[in-house]
Amino acid sequence: MAMSKPQQGDPAGFLDLVGPDLSACVFARLQDPADLARAATVSRPWRRFVEGNGFLKKVCVRKFPELAVLTAAVEVRRSPDPAPAPGPIGGGGGAEANEHRIYSHLYGALVAASPPVDCILHCVGASSTDNFPDETIDNTLEPQDRVNNRFSYWSSAGQDDPDVPETLTYRLVSDICVVDEIRIQPFKAFFQIGHPIYSSKMVRFRMGHCKLPRPSESFITDDDDNQAVIADENYIWTYTSPEFLMLQENKLQTFKLPHPALCIGGVVKIELLGRVQKQATDDRYYICVCHAQVVGRSLSPVFMVDINDSAGYSILKHLPEAKNLSVEEVMQDSASDSQEWKDALASYRETGHLATALMNVLHEGAAHPAQDAQGDAPHFPHGAALLQEIQAMQGDANLMQQLQVDAQLLYLLQDGVLQLQDDVLQDEDGLQAMDEDDDADGGGVSDNDPFA
């Protein structure tokens, strides 16, 4: 029986006429996910062809090569109603359709024009510290170079060889973040003759995940344990930036990546390459940093990753219903939630991301304060529940202390005790006068300061 020829204008017939191999070459030339989405709506055969060949994932990997470590894409629904679960790439038609939909949402999130913020959650460790813990890496989280009339900075150990590098390792607010740029401010020793600046020659950045169990990656409490945690063999790096020139200037220097990078695993290492400044008292080279920022945005909790393989291969989890969750819903499970949903949110809470939820509440409250019946004070209905959850958390003591400080700030905002005054925040003359007062009293240099 002779086969019927495709009718003129029949889009489905194009695939039969051209053949699957040549059709795949044509579709692979579509660089915009919007074009692939439109092609998938032409007809059912075209949709099956686009989904079955994973074209949308290939476009995402082309834009963000770090996505190549993902071996599966899973959609996690809040409702426990049975549904065909998406599986590894190359599974049945249902899995291919789900993967296509997940990567469509992921690409939208990756290119969204959301305002970037500092994504550092806490410090993991430094390759060396001169006076531990007074000059620890934790000081680099402070936005000023003076705290309570004391200089605040991290200092490396001194070296005779100017080519000895140093590293600073940080944990980000989630396991999947888009990073646009990294900012570093070298430390200027105002208390030394000539006010030397202890910058590095070059800087490079790595992103990836830690192979150690999460509890072993604690806050910096002991210099030796710190060295064990940050050993390079404990990490898998999925992104390495080019080297950037660092200026020997006392300002927050911005190192913009060639293209936004996807940090899968939530760990960023700053590599400080080469030394330029000797200390006069011991004739040794040092590198000192007073502030660091990793600027970007988190994709969690809508997107999460499950890294279950020492080789670094990961499973992408999409929680579309997590986009509009309240803080209370993030903190507490419902009996009607599916087990997969509960497990995903439990992982989100256990990794310290409650701090992100708290800061989002503070940020949204500051930007959009709710008006109460008595006045204009910001009001946060979830403040009490949030503080109770923080107080119930088990974990690192330093994290608990910081979270409780933030929660106290939340209460002050909620009760109207503390209000955000734009005219005060923007009073540059007042800030300048405070700086001049600090300069007049000498800044209060610590006795154990290596530069004193």
C-alpha cells in the first residue's frame, strides 16, 4: 500500500518529509526558548518532537553550562494526589513533557530581571588567618572597615614569597543561585605609616558544592578544623571564572563575570592570587580584606537541587506552588501536604535558608510597609511565629545568635518601636560627621593587631 504524501501546508508532514535527523538540526538552531515554545504549539507531532529531543534543556545548558550536571528534573507538588512522576532524562513521554515544562520555567527564572542582592549566608573558612579569631574571615561580612571603634578585616598569614595565594570560602543563601558579580574591598591600614593597602594582584572565583555532610560545614570556631573543612578535595567546582586584576585601592571593587553564572551547590571560593604589599615591621607579604559580597539572586524555594552523588550530578526539583508561600507555610508542614513536598521544605529549612525567608520579610516590609489603623508603622503578621521557629531551631550557636538579632529587629519593626526614616538614611552630611569623629579618636586599634 502506497504511503500518502504530506498535504501542502501540513506542519506535521514537515517532520516526515525532512526526517528526524535533519529536523533535529533545524530545531537545534533555535537559540531563543520562546521560539521553541512557539514551535511546540504548532501541532502535537511538533510538540512531541521538541519535548522528546530535550531542545529546551539544551538551550538552557548553552546559556548556563553549569546545568550540565543535572541528570533529572522533578516537579514536586504540594497535593498528594497521584500523578505521573517525572523521571530521569530519556524516560517516557510524561517525563519528557514534564522536563520541557520545568526547563521552560527555569529559563524564565534565570533571565528574570530581579534586583540582585548579596547572597552570602555565612563563612566557611580561609586558607590562613594571622591572628585567629580576631582577624577571622567572619569580619568580611561587615560592610564597614570599623565596628565598635575597632578595625574589622580578615588578614592572611605573612609570607616571604609574594606568589603564595589565599582563599576565602563562603556558603550562599541557597543551593541554586545566579551570580552576576563579586565585590571585594581590600583593607587599608590607616594606623601604619603611609597607610598601605594589602590587596592581591589578581582574583579568581570558583563555584560548586561541598562533598562533606552539611553539619561538618559549621561556622569558624577553630583554626585547625577550619583548614580541614576548606581542603580543596572536599569540593567539586562546576564554574571557574577568568582572572581579574585587583587594584591596590581602598574601595569596594566590582568584578563582573563575563556572563551570569549558576552556582549549583551554594559554595563560592574567592582565590586571591599574588601579594603586593609588605608589612614594614616583619618585612613579609600579607593580603587583607575588609568586605566581600557575592551579588546575585537565589532561585529557591521554587527551584532546589538534590546533590546525591559524589561526582556532583544533581536532580533539579521544581516547586511551582512555593512561589507565593507565606513565612508560616515555609516553617510549618500541613497534614494535607505530600511527602515529597514536606521533604523539600524540610531540606530548605535545615540548610539555614530560614535566614533568607526572614530577610525577605524584612526587605518586603521595609519596601512595602503595611498600614495599620493607628499610623504608618510597618506591621509583620508572621513575626511572632517566625521568632518561635528561630528559637526552636537546633544548630550552630553563632547562626542562632544572628537569627535572633534579626528576629528582634523584626519585632521592633512590627511594634513600631523602630521605623525606617529615609531622610535619616540619606543624610550624607551626618554620616560624614560621624566618620570625622571616628578619625579624630584614632579608631581604637586593637593591641593584638599585627599591623599596629
